[in-house]
Amino acid sequence: MPQAIFHFPTGFLWGTATSSHQVEGNNRNNDWWAWEEQPGRILNGHRSGLACDWWGGRWREDLDRARETGQNAHRLSIEWSRVQPSADRWDEDALDHYRTILRGMHERGLMPIVNFFHFSLPLWLSEQGGWENDDTPALFARYVRKSVEALREYTSTWMTINEPNVYAYEGYLVGLFPPGKQDLQATMKVLYNLLRGHAMAYREIHNVQREARVGLALAVRPLRPAGPLTFLDSVAARLGSQFFNDAFADALIDGKLNMVFKTFRVPEAAGTQDYVGVNYYTMDLVRFNLLRRKDFFTERFFPPGAELSDTGFIANVPEGMFETIRWARKFKLPILVTENGVEDADDHLRPRYLIEHIHQVWRAVNYNWPVKGYFHWTLVDNFEWERGWTQRFGLWGLDVDTQQRIRRRSVDLYAAICRQNALSSEMVEAFVPALLPRLFPG
Ligand code: FCB
């Protein structure tokens, strides 16, 4: 078999993504900590606890791991409840701590991308209604401004919000995230305020730092009609996609938040992205089903035959990555894959998932679509929200009791890709030879 290699453009960003509550540990002053204390909220009664102990200093050894394995960027988030522990107080020490971490990234050759909201709210703010409260967008913009002033020396690439759609649906429609509501009106209100908050923060960041590049991470879950020729399946897929994938995203283009049931006008949101971040994990087929009133008459399921992750959370459907990037082209902006990964404790699926998804990113790059980087979720196993520690997304495993890191085989695969800025037939042969004939025919 001849050797072949799929190159990525020079300067392509290769990294991993993390979030404050999932890795820092001891985030006692946010709504998630309180949520974890309520019986029945987190699978097996798990707690974030020390998480990966980044706040205690283990960010150093983990970012050493990132550097030593060829990564050149890292996406992290700032914890609002640390920066603003109460409504009337900024914690300068916390900001200093983040400055130290960001400096640490530079020392390791990792370009930081800083995100301001990744699902966790300060307790004081959740007690006054969180994102349902119309005052929250302005408070968010103030916190963002304060943080950018403190951190501007270390980055100019920012992200306002991670997955506004997932946050609103899980917290307000499905009820698995705090505050655990199941209320369509509240869901739409929260999306509306997240959008306003994003737009205000976008402007604040640019006021402080002219050259800033600001975006957010949009969770994209392609929905395909189960019967492509079945009219009702197509309508169900289209409406589902409008509600989940397109509503918030399109408002960033034209200022109209069209959530199928209701449209809000938020003109100030139009044109508030300098790049597009997309998180892609998996996709669904959609079938119209009259019996599923509560689910808006739709049924969603994974493509039959797709390989499933440990807990059945993710189906390995690499074409969805290509579809997601194609979808993101509508913004006509640079694109970053800001999350992609799979829960896989014994690492039997991850190498295949990694290769197949990165191959799809490469295909997109080959069409000259402006993909600028890929961030794997995640570096070390971390606290997976209401699923606790049951899902293991890390390149490195974590023994939660001892804080010991366990190197998975995927580390070496991802390191080879990052170092060579390429995916080669040699790597595929070494890690998942069964993929060779499909990826490198000849
Ligand atoms: C995404 C979240 C991230 C992590 C991954 C598995 O939806 O942004 O925090 O939980 O899923």
C-alpha cells in the first residue's frame, strides 16, 4: 500500500476544549454545585468535587500534557461565580489566577481561546432568575468587560457563550440542567436573553480590544428525515432543525430569532460574530409520530447500524461533521470546530471516531471552506454535568479518587495528527487499519 498523507493548512489550530465547572473543582458558589447537592439530579449521585483540580494547580501538568503531545491551542472558560462572587464584588485574585493560567498557556505554545459562559451561573444570579431575568444580559456584558480588561494581554480570541441552544433546552425544556424547568415559554425567553447578552458582550469586547475576534460555540446536531421521501418526516426534520440548530444561529446574521412558535426581533444581534464555532458530536434521524405530542410529534433516533458510545450518548456518524461545516458556511466567516469527541472509557472507539471525524474536517478544508482549527473534547476526563463521571471523554483518563491521569492510546494518535498537521495512511494503519481501504483506497 503506498503511503499517503492528508495535509492541513499551515497554522491550523489543534487543541482540546475544557470548561470551568467541569475541570476546576470546588466551584461552590455556582448553581451547578447546588444542583449536585440535590438528590437524584446527577447520575449515581456523583459530584464535581475536585473535578480535575485545575483550580488547585493541576492545570499545569495537564497543559504540559497538551504541549508535549503537539497541541498548539486550548479552549477554556472563565467561571463567572469566581470573578463576581456576589452582585457587588469583583474578585481580583480570581482574575489574577486566570492571568497565570493564560500566561502558562503562552509559555507552552498554546494559543488560548477564552469563553465566558459554559452552563454555570453564580448563585446570586441564579437566585434572581438567571437568564430568564431581562437584566441578566447587561450583567453578563459587565462581567465580560471586566474580564476582558483583565485578560486582554493574553488573547484576542474570545467566545461569549457555549451552546446557547443546549443550555436553554436542557435547563428549561427537558429539565436535566438547573433550574430543571419544563416550560417552552421560559426556554424561548432564555434563548432571547442569551442572544441579547451575546450581542452586548460582543460590543463590549470590541470596545475594550479593537482587534478582538469574538464568536460563540454553536451546538449543531444535523437532523435528517428518516424517510427522505416522506413529506411529514421532512417537515418534522426541518422544524426540529429550525428550533434547535438554526434559530439562534440565524439571528446572528439577520437579528430575527425565529423559534417556530414565536419570533423575537433582536436587531442588535445581526453581524455579531467574527468567526463561527461549531460543536459536533452526533446526528439524528427524525420521524413524524402522531403519538409523541410532548415531543412536538417527532421521534428522533440514531442512524441504524451506527456504532454507539459507552452509554449510548453518541453515535459515530462522521458525515455529520462534514454536514455541520457545510451548514456553517452560511455565515461566510472563518470556522472553528470548537468541540468534537466521544465518551469511551477503554478507548476502543475513540481512535476510529477521531480519524473519521478529522478526515471529514480535511474533506471540508479541501473544498477550500475556511476551517481554521479543531478542538477535541477533551484533554482529561471531566465532570459531565447530569451524567456525572459516567462518561469519559478524555484523551487521558482520570481516577477521580486519586487524581491520577491515565494515558489512553488516542493520545498518541492525536499527537501524531497535531505534530504533522496531517492525517496519514501510516497513522491509520497503526491505529485503525480496518479504515485504510476506505480512507486511502489505492
Ligand atoms: C457539550 C458540552 C461540553 C461537554 C460535551 C460532552 O455539549 O459543551 O461541556 O459536556 O458536550
